[in-house]
Amino acid sequence: MSSLTLYQELEKLLRPQSQYTSANSVMHKNSIVEEAALRIRSDLLKLILSNEKPKANSFMEVEVLLMFDKERYQKVVILLSQNIYKRKIHHISHIRKHKQDKLI
């Protein structure tokens, strides 16, 4: 069993896919949610199905059918992008503080 969180698992799946990231590997939340999930693109669904954590949190089983739960998936992606943003802000503030310490 993987020790990665759901967000890390999803990020690991999507980051190598150029259609979901920018040149500097920033995740494109809009393309992940709106273009792929809401339009139910098969390439995204195959990626999600290839990993147990994202699969379990993005699909629900109805008897023998596996149904994609768009709302649950959107929540995961939004939380993922918020975590990335928070890490970036923390990193920037750490750099600024380090620069200020050097000036003093």
C-alpha cells in the first residue's frame, strides 16, 4: 500500500501528462477539471483508473458498474491546486525572509 496521500497520487499521475501541466510543471486545474473531467475524457479516466487511491475517490461502484463521480473528483483537484498554491506561497515567503536576514 502506498504511503502517498490522495493528492500526491493524483499529482503523480497527472504531472507527466503535458496537457495537464505547463512547461514548468505547474498543474492546470482548469484543464484537469473542466476540459477533462466534466467532458469525461477517456485518457483522464484511464489514468485515474490505473491508481487505487484516485480510483476509489473518483468512482463509485453501482452493482457491476463503475461510475465516475465528477463532484468528488473536482473536490480532489481543487484541494490539490490549493495545496500546490500554499506550498508556493510558503516557499516565496521563506525566500523573502532569507533575503531580509542577509540584508540585516
